Amino acid sequence: MKILFITDNFPPEVNAPATRSYEHCVEWVKKGINVTVITCTPNDSDGNVYKGYKNTLYKIEYMNGIKVVRVWTYIASERYFISRIVDYFSFAFMSLLAGLFIKTDIIIATSPQFFTTWSASLLSKLKRIPWVFEVRDLWPASIIAVGAMKEGIIIDLLEKIELSLYRDSNKVIVVTESFQNNLVIRGINKEKISVITNGSNLDLFYSRDKDDKLIGELKLKNKFVVGYIGTHGMAHSLEFIINAIAKVKDKNIHFIFIGNGVMKQSIITMSNKLRLNNITFLEPVSKERIADYISIIDVSLAPLKKDDTFKKVIPSKIFEASAMLKPTLLGVEGQAQDIIEKYEAGICFEPENENDFLEKLYILKDDKEFYKKCQDGCHKLSSDFDRKILADKMLDIIKSI
């Protein structure tokens, strides 16, 4: 069986879409599936190409048995909306061209942005084969939620295109039940939709001793460390977090922020203006190194803006943190909150509620019995969201098509 997977996020990028796509493809290759991925040159949120790569017209490489085809795109900083749209369009066009010369039995295209699915839809018609729309984010709804665009004619048009793509695909795979419910309410046949949640790679993320060398390098000895690891984007309400951190009186609590994104420089500037000395900002690290950094934190921070759109989102970082027995301090309502509370794998605060954030932070730090209970819940959660099991489940759905 041959699968063509189209995604504009893939390793060495370390964001959630890249990780999910890569780890699923690795598991499929192990099952004897021939997997080809069309993606772009790896780049960060500022539009910088990763070291060792060039934005060439066409390049083939192999990663753990996966054939990776990298195509040229117009690479732009995420700070500029119009440039990003041009970036998305260029990838849709180039992936379409590359896909014409690849033999496959089925095509999978993944969001967050849905321009990748335009390519999949056209290739499906030209090759007369089925295609799958994997929905990692409700786009363009998330654009409105972060304030990048306001409701109007353009958003209405994008939503019509979005719905037409769901209908055109042979199968829709979403990452949350909330996404499924949203699509059903908007007229998509429930029988067409399957839910494959995010999870964690338990071969990489597991309980281990803290990395003492890393603790020494970052001067975090005897500190209660709260870690935010991931994209510093417009959706993550990090300005609120910085303002709340300024109110933390306990000098033993320290925050580390690892990653990059359009809001990173802004929150660094905020931190400097507030003269905060309980925050360390670090550059992104490789997926393999992320586990070392999670080992040194005591709590994983997962906030999002207070918006109904994000009630449907489950931050992938809760699965990796849970796999390493690190409770989550979650600032997200909806299904993510339901999961954390069901497994008792952390504690939830109302998004953008400063008093509630501080209260829940102190509970995690000071209540040792509660913290241990959360660790027990983390173990149960990670067992139920093993990436290998989820990849097998998705492969079964693909085979059935």
C-alpha cells in the first residue's frame, strides 16, 4: 500500500503537527506501508530556514524509511498575515506539482491551514484515488479567535471553501470529539468523520530522573520549575501569563519558556519592562532534547486565550508531559479540561483569570499529596493516549477507505 502524506510541517521542525505526522508515518512504515511525504523546507516562525537546509526547488531525503519530498515555497515570517497566505498558496501549488509524479493509493492532507487540502483534492481527482482531510485545527475559525482577521466577506468565503473540502474528501479525521461535533452541526455527515486524538511517543517520553547537568546550567537547583514548551503564538495568551508571573511572590518558583513564535519577542520585552528575574527564555530544542527539558520541570503550563473556539482544542503538550509524570497547569476550557479532570493529571484555571492562575499554581507547589495524585493520573492518561496505538487506529481507517 502506498500513502502520500501532504503537510507543510515536518521534522526537523518540532511543532505538534510535525511531530504527529512524523510519528504516525514511522509507525505505518513499520507495518510495511510505503509512505511518501510532501513538505517544505523546514523553517521557524520568523521565516528562518533550518541550519543545513536550503529552500531549493525540489529535494528528496529519507527519514526512518519515509521518503520525504521537500519543495520550494515562499517562506515568510508568521508576523505578517498576507505573507503567510502567499506562503500557504505557494506550498499548495508546489505540492500539487510534485504530487503529480508520485504513485500512490491514497492521499492524506493535514491542517492547521487548509491550503494543503486544495492540493490533495485536485490530485485525488486527477489520479482518481481517495483522499483524507486530517483536521488539526478549525481554520479559519482560529484566525478570528486570535484576532488576526475579523468576521466578514473573506471569512465567509473561507468557511464555504472549508466546508466544501470536508464534503469533497473521502474521510475526515479530527483530533478532538469537539471538532467532530462542530462539523456535524455545520452539516458534515457524522459517519464520514473519525476521531484520532493526539498522544505521546512513550519510547521517547517516560518518567526519568531530572537532568542535573541541565539544572546546573540553567541555575534551577532547588527551584519549583514551571515549563512552557511550544509555540509562542497569538493563541496562547502568553502576555497574560507574563503579567500573572509578575504577581508570583514565592521566590522558589521559576518559569522557563522554550520555543519560538510571533509573540516571543513581545513577551521577552514585557518581562524586561517588569524586571522579572523568575523567568528564563530559551530557544527551541530538538524533539529528542525536549524530553531532557521536560525532566527538569515540575509542572507543564498549557494556556490558551479565553475564546469559545479554543474549547474544542486539546494541547498536545499535555500528553508528553503526562508521559513523563509532569502534572499540567491547564488554562483551557472544554474537552482539554475534561481530560485533565477525568484523569486527575493536573489542575485547571480559568483562562486569563489571574487570581485563579496563581491559586492553582500554589496548590501544585505546596500540596504534596495532591501533586502525587496528579502524577498517578498522568500515568493513566499517557497509557490511554499511546501514539503507537493511535497510529494503528488511523491506519485501520485508511485501509478501510
